[in-house]
Amino acid sequence: MTATPHCRRALAESEILTLESRGCTADDWRNITVAPDFNPASCRNVRFSGKIELGAFSGSVVQAGGFAVGTGLFDVALHNVSVGDDAYIHNVANYIANYDIENGAFIENVDRIVATGDSSFGVGTEVSVLNETGGREVPMYPRLTAQTAYLMAIYRHNPELSRRMREMIADEAARATTPRGRIGTRARVVNTGAVTNVNIGAYAVVDGAAKLMEGTIAASESDPVFVGTNVMADGFMLAAGAHVDDGVVLHHVFVGQATHLTHLFSAHDSLFFSNCACENGEAAAIFAGPYTVTMHKSSLLIAGLFSFLNAGSGSNQSNHMYKLGPIHQGVVERGSKTTSDSYILWPARIGAFSLVMGRHVGHPDTAKLPFSYLIESHGASYLVPGVNIKSVGTIRDAQKWPKRDKRREPDRLDLINFNLLSPYTASKMFDGIELLDSIEATAGRTSEQYMYRSMTITSSALRKGREYYRLALDKFMGNSVISRLRGDRFASAEDMSERLRPTNPRGEGDWVDISGMIVPKNEIERLCEDIAEGRVDNLQDVEARLRELNAEYYDMEWTWVSSRFRNWYGKETSELTPADIAAIVARWSESVITLDRMLYEDARKEYSLVSRIGFGPDGPRECRDADFGQVRGDFDSDPFVLMVLDHIKNKRALGEELLSRLSEISEN
């Protein structure tokens, strides 16, 4: 309610007469209280029953096209309802019952809005993610994040953790449970069917929805939510900035901040976190981490753990083998793509930043070989390790994700690390080099093909992949050194050594990608242990711990890089001299320039003669080239090409600047 009880008053006899003259009725006029400056002329054809509280209606609302309407209540039945100041309610076919409607709310052409009794409004609704038969249920709540959901869904090997987190969310559900619904300040609900047990947050827009049941729309003034035409949803939760439109059907689904689901997309038992974009296709029991994208009618995402995924048309997976039902699941690690008509038979695991082309039924596991191509040829699966490191598409994706963060809500729930190279991917490349060495040693260096987990790796692909990994590791390790030494000039070699000393005790060991957040595994396990043993006993503290870890990423990254120095450079960081740093910078510079040149040549393919097929179809070659130039531009002026050239220039300057500061130490 928007006014305190002492601001309400009973209706005067003259006001009751005015209301009756305007077609209004009540089961008992004594059950109606109003704001001091309530004007009965603002109501027409209203049927009141139960306890009613009304604000003052003296303003107007200007709609699209400049059409203005005065606020008030018109052609509606209200039962146990409070209405705030300057709300507008018109033409409700059935009735509104057991709702608090806040200041400035706008409701028109609605079938009915009703709270049917004690409801949690979707809070606590369980989503059977990844396994449709159960076992990984994630109960929803408004501040659910990709990270807290990941802990609940994936860390089932720690049953006490799962139990305690479920208890925390059950407490949230108990606090949310009430017999009354809410329509927030300046929310709009128009041209909509039945709304049952749904809380609609401030500034949300519901326009043309068919049916909404048991849910929460957590909109805010800074980032409203839009629910559009023919949307049907039950057991749902929409975070700030969510956009659901054009016939979307949802059953037990969480929609994260700034996520767009449109164009007849349907989903059940699925979680979609920040900045996902899904159209036309279908999702069943998926965990869609940040930036999961699928845009095509024929695509089905099922029982998969994804993030930063781009699913091509006809992408499909199978989660059962006609035996015990849909019990299998798969993992496609961050940054991967599936091409048109790709297919994966779960269980399977695809390594980070990989590309999947064709059909794969041998349960591939490429987790230790990131940045790879998995390609079908004549019914067999071929793996090309590391080749995506030199792909224009990979670098372009890494650059566009931060720019496409559409979250306008200052309180951003999901913790997202956009880094292409990190301890997470670097450790996998270290493992990849070791694995490729082992495969080659086992089968012999003279072999033309190698087998790894039902996949074929050609000898050429193996050796090139190993070299790609080495270049990327030189780049990542060198980047970390240069970043650590960035800043003031060094007074001495001892000063330089002190700068290189790790300052965060956390960071060593394996790292994990917790659905967008890159973090040391030890720290996540420590958090899980603290939750399981009751030292962290509420969701706010869980969230705070995760934010703390995320804020310390770069300090922990340096701790991890330092722990790998002996393995990669042959010395500990404490043993490094200025000459050693200069050698590391030289390796880094060579790797950066080599990789950038590869990107440069990969980009050139987009301007080849083959790329010009279809341009200038009605003229000679000159027309084709002119048409291509007008549409696509010139290679030398392409924004990405210019970015690569600028990157080479800037990185050279960065290395030279550090070398200049190192030379001063030598001179001293």
C-alpha cells in the first residue's frame, strides 16, 4: 500500500451518492477507505467488495501518440484491493482480487488479476535443470545468480551444501509467501489475459501476454522488464531488464538480467542468465550461462551446461539413448560455437572456445584441448587442437561480449569475467601440451593419425595445435608479467623483484569457470565447505563472498602465474633478473605479433575471390568487385584489420616501454 493507515478516511455520504450515480456498487461502503483528497468523480462503473483502500486520482497519463487519459477506476470489479495515487484501471473483463496496486500503475483491457491465497509468487519453484528426471533441481529466487545456481546444480557431490542452500532459498520463499499480490509503481499491464499469483515490479510493462501464473517480474526503474504479445509463463522469474515477447512459452524458467527470449521460443526447466538471446527454437533443462545465444527455428538445446555459446541453425543434442530415459547431460565450455546442423550425443564435454561441426555420437571429451575444431568427416570425429586461437571469430567474440552487456541495473547480479586467456584456459593449454606429447609418444612420431577418446587427430594438427598453445601461453604469461610491472620506474633489481612477489595467498592450483566467473577451485571449495558447515548461513553472505573473490581476480591470477614460472621459464619469480624479464618480454612480443599476423591472414579470407561469389550477379567482374567494395568495404580499411594492426603497434610500444625501464636498472 502507498499511504499509511492514518492518511485514510471513510467515505462521506455525499461521496457514496456520487459513486452510486456513476454506476459504482459496494457490498459494504464501510469497508472502503480513501485518501483525504479522493474525488469520487474519478470512478465509474466500479464494483467494490471486501476491504478496499483507494488513493487520490487527480493526474493524467499521456500514452503513445499523445492521447491523454485521466487517472482513476473505470469498468472494473475490485475485491480486497488497495490502489495507490494516480493509478489508472480500465476495462477489466472479470475482476482484480487480493492485490496491492501502487502509485501510477496503469491497467487496461485485462481479463483478470488475482491472488488465490498464500503464494510465494514463483520463489522456491524448482527447476529440473540438466537432468529432466531430477537430481539437479535449482529453486528460484529473485536474486538468483549464475554462480549460486551453479553451486546448487553442479556441486551435488556435496549433499550438505545442497541441503543448506535449499534451506536458505526456502527461507526466501517463506518470506515471499503472502495472500496478496503486488503491481509496482508505474507498472503497465495492458491487453493481457489472466494474471494469477504474479508479482509485477515497478516500471514493468506487460503488454499482450496471454497467461501468466506463479511468478515474479523483478523490474526496476533503471532497468524495466517487458513481457509482450502472446507470452505464456508459469512458475517463472524475470530479472531486471529481461525481455520476453512474441509468443514465448515458459514453464519453470528463470530469465536473467537483460536476457531476451523472443519469436516463439519455448523453454521448460531451464535457467537463462545475463545477456542471453534466444529466438525461435526450444530449450529443455538447460543451464544457459551468460551470453548463451540461439536464434534459429530448428535449434534445440537440451540438458546442457553452456555459457558464451553461439548455437547455429539446427543445433541439436540428445540426452537419452532409449534406455533409462533422458538422464544424460553435456557440457559445452565457455565461448564455443556449434555450426548449422551440428549434433552431439550426450554425455559429452566440449572444451572452451571450440567449434563443433557435423554429427558426433562417440561422446567426445575435449576439455583438455580448448580452442579446437571438432569436425565430422565420413561419419568420424576429427579433432583439430588449438586452431581457434588464430581465428578472427574467436577474438571478435571476446571483444564484443563486454560491449554487448545490456544490463542497466546498477546491481548486476551475475559475476562475469570476459577474459579470453586466464588461469582457467591457460591451465587447460598446459594440460593440452602434455596430453598431445603423451599421445604422440605413445603412438610414435611417425604416425599420420592419432586416436584420442573416439576422435582422430592428424599428425599435422597435433603439432600445430601444440605450437598454438605455446604461443598463447607465452602471450598470457608475458601479459601478466608486463601488467604486474606496469607503473613507476624501478629503483633497483630488488625493487623489481619485490613488485613480482605475489601478494595474494589465494590463486594456486586449478581454476574453474563458475558460469562466467573465473576463480580458484580451492576458494570455491572453501566457500562450499563454509556453507555446508554453517559458517555462511544466508544468501547475502554467499553472494558477498563470491563478489569478494571476483574483485581479487587479478591478484589471484598473478599468484597462479607465479606458481607456473618454474615450469614455463625455468626460474621462480624471486630469481628473475632484469635480463630474464627482457627475455620474457621478447618471447611475449614474438607470440603477440605472430598470433596477430595469423589473425590478419584469417581476416583476409573474408575478402577473397570466393567471398565475392554472389556479388554483382548481373554484371562483369568489374561490377562484382565494385558491388563487393560498396557493401563490404576494403580489406585495408576493415575495422577489425585496423584493430589488429593497432594492437601490434600498441603491444610493441608496451614491451619497449618496459624494456626501457629495465635498461635503467642495468645502467645503475
